[in-house]
Amino acid sequence: MNTVAPKRIEILADAPLLPQLVDALRASGVNGHTVLPASSGAGATGRWSDDGLTGTAKLVVMAIASADHAAALVDRLAPLFDGHRLQLTLSDVEVVRGDRF
């Protein structure tokens, strides 16, 4: 079976940003995504956990897209990097049934 080599997109963000992230995905030509809750972690600003009270709920948005669509997404999300806690990673992957991406 043949594979294709698109980009895997992972975005870790504060939960209230989800509507903006979904809009940016769609506007960039990324047609599908999955949203997962993120319960805790640590980073440059220290440890965090979602206690349900302090508004620190985070989520992970995952998607697969062509390199062109992934680059368009990076450009669309660039304005959010300075004002929000947002982590965006892109990686190369091999996908079976690439006609879906």
C-alpha cells in the first residue's frame, strides 16, 4: 500500500482559543482535526494542571495536512503567539490512505 508524507500538526493551547484555532485550520485548508483534553504539564513558565477552578484548562488539537496547508496555518496563527500561551509543532509523517489528506 502506498503512503504519502504530509505534516502532522499539534497545537497545545488554552481551551478558550479553540474557536479561533478551528477557524484558522479551516481557513488554511485543513479540513479535519481532533481535539483532546490536556490535564497537566510543564514548560518554560513552570508546571500547570487543570484544577477546574483557575481557568488553566488546556487542549491539544491534532491534524494532518499538506506542507502548504500547514505553512498557511503557521502564518494564520502567528499573531496569536505573542498574546497567548500557544505551542505549535509540525512534524513529517507517513500516512496510509493519503487520498484523505
